[in-house]
Amino acid sequence: MRLAAEELQVRLQDRPILDGVSLSVGSGELVGLVGPNGAGKTTFLRALAGLVPPFTGRILLDGRPLSAIPRDERARRLAVLVQSAGIGWPMRVAEVVALGRLPHRRAFAPLSEADHAAVARAMARADVAHLRERAEPSLSSGERMRVLLARALAVEAEILLADEPITALDPAHQLDAMDLLRAISRAGTGIVAVLHDLTLAARFCDRLVVLSEGRIVADARPALALTDPLLQAAFGISVLRGTHADGTSYILPWHRSGRLREDDP
């Protein structure tokens, strides 16, 4: 299973957002998509999901143009967690997560045993099983994000595209979410996740793709992608580097220099 973007250009309201970007993610990979505000990360993820049409270039799923794949098949194979996702009306958490099974069901068909099992697995993985009877409007922003992650996991797709999956989560749940994404990728799912926390991205991701001003400026293992010159050029920061007792290397953003754009299309 492989999802690929080839020489993608995207314009929004006739403004260039992405310029000739290419990316490939396969089964079992956890790819972090990082970059400063305004780099085009969310737009890139939405383009990979087929939610934003490219101006030029193409998206391929196992060598087939994504635009040529029927929507029901695409929905089963690609799960998407978008940053601005809302529920729309009051629903119980279990019902929200069950929406992830819609691509596997006929219209108006009840949940099957397989659907119920997938929903239960997703809620347990995202640590929201104890919220199953809660109404969505009563959730905190962090709880809502975990419920939306569970909904995406319930699809049990081959590729997961997640826009800021640890946004609004407390530190413990951020670690849980990153552990979960890594475990899911190890089980065979290809994942692209937009992340702002460089420390967690460097620690958990197999590869980091760094976007800056609509272009990919690095695509490599974290240690090779987040070099001091690149961090200075793309983010306007310097970092502290260290090694944990278990041998894991880490970085901590430390100083800022320069001015960066505040919008992130």
C-alpha cells in the first residue's frame, strides 16, 4: 500500500500554497509533516486526502490516480482526521466513533458485529471508552480530539492522515497518542501526521518531512532532517540536543530569531 504525491502544486483563491511537492508514504511508516505556520502543512494533508484539488501534479494510491478511485473505496482505504472537524449535532461518543464505520456499511444498515468490535477497539486505543455515553457537547477540547481520533481509527484504513492529532491534549495524552500512532504504524498502517511539537516528532516518527514556504526542504530520518542550519532557516530557532539514559536522542527548541508568518493555510 502506498500513497504518493507527485510534483503537487496547490492554489487557494489564486494564491500559491504548495509548489512542486512530492511525498510517498507506505505501509508501516509514521511520517511527521512539520514546518512553521504558513508553510502549507494542512493544505498538503488535505490534498493527500483528496479534499483539495491540485492545480498541477497528481495523487496516486497504489499507482492509481486518487481522483479515479470510487469514493466508497477511497473512504475505506484512507482515514482522515482534520483539525477543524466538528460533530455537527449532539451525539453520544459511541455514536460519533461509529461514524468511522460508514464506509464499510450499506446506507441505513445497522452496525454489524465487526463494526461494534472495531468501534470498541478504537475507543480503547484512544482512551475514550469511559466516555462512550457522554454527549459530544459536554466534552473538553482534549476529549473531543481523542474522540475524533477514535473515529478515524474505527475506519481501520490502510493509510491514516492526521492533522495535528495531539492538539489540545495534555502531556500525558500527547505521549499516549504518539505511542498509539507508532504502534498502529508498526502494525502496518501508513501514517502522515501534521505535528508542531518537534521534540515528539523527532522522538516518535520514522521520517520527518519539513515544509517551508510551500516547498519540501527536508525528507529524512529525524536526525538528518532537523539539522541546526535547517531549523534556523525554516523555523528561525536554535535547539538544545541531548541523549536520554535509554540512548534516545532528543531536541528542545530553545531560542528564537527572525519573524515568521502567523497564518497556516
